[in-house]
Amino acid sequence: MTQLPEDVQATFCATLVDQWVRMGLRHAIIAPGSRSTPMALALAAHVDLDVQVMHDERSAAFTALGVGLATGVPAVVLCTSGTAATHFHAAVVEADLSGVPMLVLTADRPLELHGIGAPQTIDQIDLYGAVVRCFADPGVPELADAPVWREFAADWWMSAVDGDAGPVHVNLPFREPLVGSPSALPPAVDWPAVEPDGWFMMRPDISTLAAMLDHPRGVIVAGAGVDDVGAVEALAVALNWPVLADPRSGCRHLPQAVCAFDPLLRHAPFAVDHVPTAVLHLGEPPASKVLSQWLATSGATHVQVHRQQRILDPSGMITERVYGRPSTVCTELLGLVKGATGTPWLARWQHAERCAQQAISDVVSAEPALSEPGVARVLSAAGGQLVVSSSMPVRDLEWFGRGEVRTGVHSNRGANGIDGVIATGIGVALGSGQRTVVHLGDVAFCHDQSSLTALAGRRLPFTIVVSDNDGGGIFSFLPQAQLLTADRFEQLFGTPHGTDVVALAAAHGLGARSVTTGAELSSALADPAIQVIRVPSARAANVGAHDRLYAAVADALG
């Protein structure tokens, strides 16, 4: 029976959505627009989907990224045609570099409307270039292609999740009229589940790898991408090595965890006395430049294990790369290595960690006003999920956050941008279903203020903490701060903006307040009526706060 073209489009979209839901899709993020109507209606109609409408495309894309970060399962993000699709690009790049699965759907005008000045029409073919795992443009839906619609959907899903996970771009041209009624969908097809990938090495087998790592002076560096904390702990026990644990690794509660590794390694005698001869990197590298430089100059054998099939070695120190699940490598090494067993190597690291943590606590508790590292220390023990900006918040959390905590931590460290931090946190809250706190600076807050739109109506267990030093605080730690005149530095790097964070939040209907002490911050975090918490700071004072913490750790070690 002949179907109206608009009904064919509706059936096509309903088929894709049904297939994706069968394969695990649970979240769809829609940026409003006209040309995307057929797909928007199909997503909104499916009872098994949580559908969120974000008024800004960049916010929508980073929200989808946050869902993928929290769950490892793609979210769909949809926009209309034209420049709307270009606003997805930053989040797509981050998804690529961080290995986060995402289904990026861009509506388009049909071919006959291109090149003639039709509104909201740009060239969207391969819009995101090589950063996507695959690009597809199936054309305006035709009923004759119905038997392969589910196969298309399954192929695109698998490209996003199988092996080297990442974003997939599907460009969807639609003709007017855009509102149709779906007919019976093509029969469902079974598609094989994604099997846990194993691992492969560029050269040595497991026994050779074990020989490379079987040293009495070694360290495990655990970063984002650790897939089984228990496997890391078992290997650390077998090796009797410390675990230098990035907050994103989930390993900071382990008995072998050393969380204050950055301030410890800033103390030269400790750094010299504890140079390793073997290093096992699991996942992505931490943010600490001090750690990276110490490892690069150690002369140690460096084995790196991560799932992304790309090089993660900015310091050029990796001896051997293994692409695959860190847990697989850890498990297979058990029984083949003895490491520092029977030596005081690990105990020395653990003693230093206890000294450093006590010193940090003493300094933070003695401060009359809460410093930016103090904010990070409070939030590190908040529980639930914590999303931190890739500027000072991620560093303060890594260097000064508490050990022995199980807070889930996320940060967009693939491209290290500060855009979309609030939206990423919204996605993490949606995907995890847990209380989520976002910690960012005032510039990042202003950068993503569009994500505050309609946030109050989402009724998420969600709080934004803003360290407000009225400008780019991280630049005060760079050589520019000493090499330039004060006026030129403020113009180009300090960049004060004068935004009233509390008033801006209130304008969006969000409860907001300023706090100045740790007790006030903890109280505000516990208040469901407060969604934005401002902690005032000063950039020069913040540099001094860091220096006092480093000095306190050095004194404790001395």
C-alpha cells in the first residue's frame, strides 16, 4: 500500500529509535528546531526514553556527553539543520578524545534545497571530519529501503560502542511536510551484544610484559579508564607497589593509594629518594605536570594500558603501549610478578601519604576563609558524582582531595576545554541518577550559562559550586603572571568580568548563595533549595594558598 512521504519519514525515524532502545538507548537530548521534527517526534513518543530538551545546541551536546561519561552507553543528541549542527562540534571532539560513545543526529534539507540559498542550509557532509567513528547520510527515507533500516541503526550503534568507543554522526535529510504518522515497523532483528574486549600488545607476550614490570621499585599510575578497581588492588598487593591515584580512576580509597602525589613530588628529597625503575600506567594520565616530569626523567620502564586506540604520551616516556581493558592486563599479571614483596617500598609511600594528608587538613582547617583547594577537599568527600572543570578545579581535586573516598569523578580531559561543564554535569546526573555536584570557576560558569536555562524545571539532584575569583585564576600560576605588567596581564589573562554569579543564578529561578567557610559549604550542599553555591576567592591569594600547602607537606616530610 502506498504511504505518504511524511508517513515514511515518521516510520523510518520510529524504526531507528526502536532499534536503538532495543540495543540499550535510554536518554535522548533534543535541541528544538523545525527540520528535525520527524526524529524529535519519534524520540518523544518512545515510552522507554528519558527525553530532555536543551535550548542551546552546545549545552545539548555536552549533556549527551555527560550521559555517556556516567553510563558508558550512548545518548542521542538531535538538532535541526544549518549552523545548529556546528554548535555540537566541541562536545563531539571531546567525545572522540575521551572515548565517550554518542549518537549525533543532525537534521538536514534534502539535496534539491542545497546550493540555492535555502534558509538554514549548510554543507553538513562529514561536518565533524575524522573525529567521529563513522559518518552516515542515508538520504531522504524511501519505503523501498525499509528492510535495511534496522540494520542501519544497529551498525551506527555498534560503531559508537564496539571497541574504540566514540561519537557517530548521522545526517538525516527530511522533506516537508515534516509531521507524519508511523506505520507498522519492520520486524525486529537480534543483534549480538558487545562482548568485553580483550587486549593486545604491540610486541611482547604476557610473560615478557611481566619481566618488564617485575621490579622492586615500581609505581602504578591509575587514571580515568580503570574498569575494575578490584583488579588494580589485587595487582598492587601482588607487586607491593603504591597506586598514584587520579580522582577519576576510582582508586583513591585503596589501601595502596597515594593521593597527594603532586605535593609529595614537589619536595625534592622525597622525589629523588623514590624514583621508580618500572611504571604501569592504567588509563589516562593525571593532570599533574610535576608527576609527568618526574616520571619522564626517571629512566624507568613505562608500560601504558588504555582502551582508546590512540597515543596518549605527551611527554614521550612510554616504553610499551597496550590497547585494551586495564583489568585484563592486571589479572593476567597476577602470579607472574613479585615486585617489591618483602621490602618497605610501599610502606614508605603510605607513610608519606599519611603525613601529606594530615598536613593538608591542618592548613585547610586553620584558614579563616575557605580557599580554592579547601573547596576541592570538601567536595572530594561529597559522595555521589562530582564533575570538575579542566582548569584549577581538576588540579585542586587531584592534588588536595581527600584519600579513602569513593566519590565518582568526571572531567572533560580529552581536549581539556572549559566549555560545557555545567551541561556535562547535567548529563552525568541524568545518566547516573545520583546526586551530582559540578565544581568550576567563574569564567567556566559564564561560558556555559546557557545550560542554566530551564534547569530549575528539571528537578535534578544537582548543585553547582563556583570558585569565583573574577577571572582566569589558572593563569596566575603561569610565567605570564611574572613576565608581563599587571595591566597587560589583567587585560589578556586575568580577564575580570564582574558577573554577579548569585544574581545570574537567581535570574534563572535557581536558589543561590555565597559561602566563605567549609561548614557553610557543607550546609549549603545539604540544602535541596540551593542549586548554585558561590565561594569567593582572590587570584593572588589563591597562589599563596597553594604555596602554603606545598610548604606544609614538605615540612611534614622533613
